[in-house]
Amino acid sequence: MTKGNILVIHGYAQNSKSLSKDSAAVIDKLEALGYKLHFIDGPIVLTKADLPPSFQTIPSNNDCVAPQLRSWWVVDKSRPAEHYNLDRAFATIDAFTAQHGPFVGVIGFSQGASLAALLASRLVTQQQQQQDATAALKFAIIISGFVPNYKPLISTYFSHPVNLASLHVIGSNDKVVPPARSRDLAAKFDPSRATLVSHPKDHIIPKDAETVDRIAAFVAEHGAASGLSKL
């Protein structure tokens, strides 16, 4: 019997398959602890025009990215249905949770890390309103995350520190999401329950034994704990 299910959220211009391949070292460690990881696809299918230049040369037959590159939201005011719109993102997660959950934890990378933080805030608020300290979500692991540059989201989801155990994994040489942006997101969580871990690489899911072991130790510590701290 599994100790619990963990939701894993990919970044911009990824999909569940590509992130699963990139996360092999983390998957092996957490599955060895008895957890099952569930990788979810974002609702927005990106076109070539949506991609930065570094993505334009990806071959269409690359099995890591086929059949689609996806996103959770876009930054484009000409597309109001998708511009920083979390409705489809949360609806996708809610439907996935109904099928594969409940989830004891959430892991996100890059844009997916930002969404994981927003989701954590949303679920913690629901748990607090229900006064349910035994509710499913126990922790969030935020890898190369950032605070979305959109004030309505910040005021809605980060007006108070997120009261959840959180691990913030930061690449000291990350040029896509500079470490300062990841630390800014970490500051949106309860400081007494937030742990920051740095690795020497760039914008990746870390594979080095030290960082992967830190992630596994965090899950082992918090996976069976009560999600909310006692007030």
C-alpha cells in the first residue's frame, strides 16, 4: 500500500512525459519511500509562436516533448481567457485529483512550481476554513519557482504566509529563474515551516545525490504529518 500520492506539475513548454523523464532520480527516491508520483498535463497547448527562441529547434519527433508542449497560463493580454487565468489550471487539477488523489504533497518545477505555490495557498485556505488539520495536503516542494508578476494573483493567494511545510529548491546558477525570484516565492510561505535548499546547477530538476536526498528526507518527515500547524 502506498504511503500517499504526490502531484507533480510541469513548467512552461513541458508536459507530464518530459518532466517525468527529467525527474527520474527524484522518482526513484520517493517511490522507494512508498509514495506514488502523478504527473499532470497543463490545459494550454502551446504553438511555435508561443515558444522562446531556445525552444524553436526542438525536433517534432522528440519523444520527450511529443505530442504537445503545454502551459498552465500565458502572459498575453490579447488572450484574456488564458492571461494569468487560473480557472482552467485549477479545473484541470481538480479533475485530476478526483481521479488520482487525494494528494499528500505537491511538487512543481518553474511555472509549475509557481502554480504549486498558488495551489498550496488555495488548499490551505480551504483546510483552515473547514478547521481540518488532517486534510490531505501536507507539503509543497517548489523547484525553481517564482512569484507571478500579476498583482491580482499576489493579493488573492499571498496576502498571508502560506501555512504549509515547504521545501524551496534553488539553482544557484539558474538564469531562467534567478535565485532571488525563488527566494521571493519562498518568503510567501510561513518562515517557520519553509526550508531553502540550493544546488550548483541551473534551471533543472536536480539529480545530484545530496539534493535528491534532501528532497527525500523532507518528504519522509512531512508526508505523514498533519498539513496545518496548530494555531
